[in-house]
Amino acid sequence: MHKCYVVGLGPGDLQNMTPAAAAAIEQSDVIVGYDLYVQLIAPLTQGKQVLSTPMKKEEERCRMAVELARSGKTVAMVCSGDPGVYGMAGILIEVAAPYPEVEVEAVPGITAAVSCAAVLGAPLIHDFAVISLSDLLTPWEKIEKRLLCAAQADFVLCLYNPSSKKRADYLRRACELVLQFQPPETCCGYVRSIGREGQETHLCSLEQLKSCQVDMFTTVIIGNSQTKRIGNQLVTPRGYRLERDAKQG
Ligand code: SAH
């Protein structure tokens, strides 16, 4: 059996990588990934073959990893966050499917939703929905439907890929949809470059979020009807107090 790991590195700093992720990298002969992620783990890859590839060529990158595994190397393909959340795990399993001698193993990592939530306080503590605003692989109409349904159901929303050069107004469009069901003062926040140099945090209302300029290194959280601000932190109550009050009453 030839191993091909697909490894989640967490948000960026080595401390937030799991020991299992570090062990998979340690056991691998070849490391494959985007330049930025490969740089983040440079201390772990010394003496290994490191192949960094440009953005977007995902299938090509997977084929390269599978071919290397077939040739007898142990390979680790690295991704930010978790490899199964808008990551490479799915496509790698698909590409490797015709080669039963290659075993793909996913190693989980801390996804941006939870690292972002920890920076902001505890906004995701109850039911939440994760939605990517990237329409590269999902038609925008479907993204709109998901935003509307999740807002109507009063989910806390966590938005990945909130913007890019070509999609500069997508966050504003998303906020306008959510505003059909949630009030303008709804508590929101976002974090840029979580766990990396220059991490930035911003708290605001849903109305204000509409005109915030964010980029693709940012994760956005839109609270639900219960989310509140305590000092500089966002909290969505779990409803314990309501339960206790009901029992007492
Ligand atoms: N597999 C990754 C997500 C990849 S999609 C994960 O599980 O986290 C890329 C999106 O993830 C970015 O547009 C951004 O919204 C979010 N993201 C990933 N890493 C981030 C970080 N360090 N800081 C802020 N957002 C991040």
C-alpha cells in the first residue's frame, strides 16, 4: 500500500496544528501544497522533497501526488484548516480511486470557522451554517438560496471565501439577503489571517458589515437573533438560562 496523506494544517501557526498532522508530514517523503502553506511548515519539511504548486490547479496537483505515491513515495498533500472543509480531500480520493494500491488518508485540522470563532469569543456555540461565497464551483443562485434559508432559520452564519478581486461586492450582497430576515443591528465580526502574522479582528453590526472591505484571507461570522456583544467578544447563548428559568418558573 502506498500512502497519500491529505493533511489539514489548521489556521496557520504551528501550535494550532495537531500532532497527528505533524506526524503525517514527518512520515512523508514528499510534501505537496501551495507556496504559502509549504512555507508555514518549513521547519517540518527539512530534507524532504517539497513541491509547491500554484493556486487553482487542484486536479493537476492531486494527479501529481497520486503518481508520486504510485512510484513508492509516501506523500503528504497539505491544506489550510481542515482538508475536508473546502479542501482537497474529496478530489484527491476521486483522483486516486482507479489506483487501489494508493491509500488516501485524511488528517483533520482546525477549520477557519472554529479558529475564527475562538478569536471572536463564542459566536458559534449553538447551531450554525457554514457557507462559502465563492461561485467558482457553486452557482450564485444556490449560494443565495442557502444564505436566505439559513438566515430565515436563524442559524449563526460563518462565511468562507467572502470576497476576492473579481467578487468585491459579494459580502454586501450576502448581507442584503440576510437583512431580509435579521435586523440591521445583528452582531457580526470577522478575522483576517487567523493565527498568522498581522491577524486582524473587527466587530460590527450587520448593517455596517455591508460596507466592510474584506479579502480572501478573511472569515466572517454573522450572528443570529440571540448573538450579543460582551465587551470585545461575541457570544451566542446556548439557552441554558432559558432552560433554568423555565424549571424555576
Ligand atoms: N480548508 C480550509 C478552508 C479553505 S477555503 C479550512 O478548513 O479552514 C479558503 C477560505 O477559508 C478563505 O477564503 C477564508 O475564508 C478561510 N480561511 C482559511 N484560513 C484562514 C485564516 N488563517 N484566516 C482567515 N480565514 C481563513
